Amino acid sequence: MDNQTVFASYTLMVPRDSKSFRHIYFICFLVLYVLIILVNAWVSTVIVLERTLHQPMYIFLCNLCVNDIYGAAGFYPKFLHDLMLDSYVIPSYMCAVQTFVIYSSLLCDCTTVTVMAYDRLVAICQPLNYHNKLNKFSCSVFLSFCWILPFGYVFICVVLSNRKKLCKYHIKKLYCDNWSIVKLSCESHDMNSILGLFVIAFYSCLCVFIFFSYVKLIIACKASLECRRKFWQTCVPHMFTVINYMFSAFFDAMYGRYGAGDISDSFQNFLALEMLIVPPLVNPIVYGLKLQEVRKQIFKSFVQIKK
């Protein structure tokens, strides 16, 4: 008999009233997925093709858009497949891949908005040193930081959680996440807890850096009308992105580790899906409309398409 590798399968949470409304859910999430791909691809393509936008701030925005497309690919195709077949089962290896893609994208969002905060801090508070501190080499380092660090963290977490012996096979979520897999294990998860807390602490420090950078920016803006103009034009959309990210990440981390017994399943699903719907859909729209150069080039490309 040939040796075959047998993978365990997990069952995921079934959407409420899926029997009656799964076709409506399917259409809604398909439209969302198409919109996420279109708006992020449009903004990133405009930035890549337009040489006047080859500046650090826009390059980091392009990175954010590419990451949002990558993260959406971890959830929407599988969820649409489940809705179509009305079957909410996922093999363990696909669950590991989904966890890796969704959470590496989430952490990449955090590192990217941190780099964008540093970019705005230097641009407004140290404009004369801006091109020295954010040259081609430093931008390449920052972009590598945005991707390599989240990939490394999430890869280690996923490998550790998937090596454990399982006692249960139901994930109380619409998609896979690392801590849900850890809680299905019969074995001790002290190592996973320590690593998870380390990752949370590190990214909390990045959020603290973002907060203090904005405090410094607000103080600097009091002294100059030009600084205030730059702040409102380039920092307001970034603040919206950071606040939305912090809210989503905080709930996901707390709900995953400690549960939320007093909250209804519908509200839990809404908050769990919020980080997969709002940031990738709203970020490129907010940046595209608020940043003058990006908005101008997007409208220009739209006019050319219509012709």
C-alpha cells in the first residue's frame, strides 16, 4: 500500500441563516472582493506608472494597496467557495495558509503605517533632511521591514501551532486564525502564548511610536501654516487608517484569546470581518481622494480610459 499523508480537516462557523441567504451573502462578498481588487490595483498602478509619484510617501501607499490585495486573497476566495457549496470545511494545510496570509497581511499593514508615520514626521518636522533620511536605500530597507518581519513572525507562529496534536476540530470563526488552532490542541500552549504576547507587545510599541509621532506633528503644526497644510493634506487619511487598524487588531487579539461570551455571534462576525472589509476598501479611496497628486493622476487616468 502506498504511503499517503492524511491531513485533518476543520469545520468553520456557519454564517447566520446561510441556508436562506447564502446567495445574497455570495453576491455581496463577491462585489466587495471585486471592489477591493479594483480600487487597490488602480491606485497602485497609477503610482507605479506615474513618475511624479515615485516619492517615498506614495511608494509606501502603493505598498499598502498591494498588501491589501494580498490579504483579501487569503479570505474572500475561500469564503465565496464555502458559500457557493454551503460547506464550511477546510483542510488543516489550507487553514495554515489562510492564517499565514491574513495575519501576515494584517501585521504588514501595521509596519507599513508605522513607516508612513515616520515619513510624515520627517517631512513635516525635518523637511531639509527629508531626502537624506528617505533616499532609495532607506526606502528599500523600510519596504523590506514591512514584509520580512511580519512574514517571519507569522510563519513561526503557524508552524508551532500546526505541530500540536488536536483534540477538537471546530473553529468558532468564519476563517482560520492562529490562536483558534492553538486552542484546539490537547497539548500545552505556553510557548505559543509567550510568542503571541511578544508579537502583540512589539506591534503595540509600533502603535505607541505612531501615537507619539502624531503628538509631535500636532505640536510642530502650531508653529507654521505650511506645516498645518501638509498635516491636513497628508496625515488625516493616515490617522483614519491607523485608528481603524488599531480598533480591528485590538478586538481580534482580545476576542481570539479571551472570547466574548456576552456578544452575539452576528456582532462577533461583524467585528472579525471588519478588518478584512473596511481597511482594504476604504484606505485607497481615502488616500486617493485626500492626496492631491494621487487624486489628480487617478482622475487623469479615468478620463483617458473613457476616451
